[in-house]
Amino acid sequence: MSDAGEGVGAELGEGAGPVLIVGVTSAIAQATAAAFAAHGHDLLVTGRNPEELEAVAADLALRHRVEVEARVFDALDFEAHDGLMDAAGGDQEEAQGDFREARRIVDTNYTACVALLEKAASILEDRGRGFICVVGSVAGDRGRQSNYLYGSAKSGLAAYLQGLRNRLHPAGVTVTTVKPGFVDTRMTYGKEGMFLVASPESVGRGIYRAARRGRSVVYLPGFWRLIMWVIRSIPEPVFKRLKL
């Protein structure tokens, strides 16, 4: 799951069920869905906008000749989570002056993810196989004044996934945390300070490879691991004076 609560999780291997893609109307999730479909996986895709969701689902089915089921789903509708299992970024400046926006950021990027993943984890744990792959962000590696609410939610999500990975390992279920850097999406279009921007397609292919290989933590593109190591290594007395 990522900026808009997007994520993937399903069984891997022969006889597996469809791969679940939550929030498929986002650019990264669409590219990820395409990567799985290109390798013959059937899909269960969700989104909040019915028209856009149906268009994406139809395109995936036609282009890749796989079965694609579409369901309207809002990750913040917690009562709807059970039904789904049975079958965003936010504005930092607005959130600083309006707790409702701050709570929306945290609920979208942490609370809703955890609620949905707990249900998915229990199902896969009982089956004794499968994978969970969640899209986090490099923003969670260190709190910065420009997006510390979003970053704190992603940091909490990374810690949660680390614990979930520990829990599910004995059951043969892999949990992958994906941390993209800047990606060319509607959310980032026109923003200042963007550099080394990756395409959604390249990130989607990277997410597919990470899930298939059962990786634990993956930065996409890979050079972001070094960039964030440098940022994490800046001493706090220096870091707090930087405008990031």
C-alpha cells in the first residue's frame, strides 16, 4: 500500500488465487497490476472511482488476457474490509492547521493499511503460503518538515511490516516492503524539488520482481537505498537546520 492506500497481496505459485491490488487507479498500482497480469496472474482490483476502476480492469483483461474482477472499495471504510477479504499522500500545510487533514493522512497511510493487512495476514497464515507486498515510501526513513505527517505514517507502516514479516515467516508467507523514491504520478506532477524521477512502469516491474523473489525491503530505483542512508546519517544538530 502506498500514497493512496495501494498494495498487493496473494498466493504465489501453481493453483494460486488472484492477486489483490488495492487502489489500482493510481499510477504505481496500475503498473504493478500490469506486471503481474503480464506473467499470467488473474487479478482482483479495487478503487474508489467506479468508472475509472472499470476502465482499468477492462484494459488489463483485454491487454493481458487474464481474469480481472473489479470491486469498488474505499480503504477508509473499515466495515468494508471483511467483504473484500472474503471474495494518500495528503497536504502537509493544511494538516498542520487542521487535525482532520492530519488524521486523514495517518488513517489513509497507516491505520487503513494495518486494518486490511491484518485480515489478509490471517487468511494467508491459515493457508500456509502466499505473499504480501506493500508500497511504502522513502519518506518514512527520516522525518522532514515538508512531509513529516505522511513520513511518520510510512515509518510506522514499515515497523508494522517488519513485525508482520517476523510473524508470518514460520507460515511460509513472505512480506515485502517497497520504498519508492520520486515517481512520475499525478500526485507528484509539477512539484518543486523533484529529481531522479522514475516511471510508474519501472517501479511496477520492480514491485513484481520483489514480490516474486520474497525480498524483505526494497528501494526503487535501487540507488535510493544509498541516498536515504546518507540522509539518515546526517547528525541531528545539522539536520534540524536543513530545509527539506
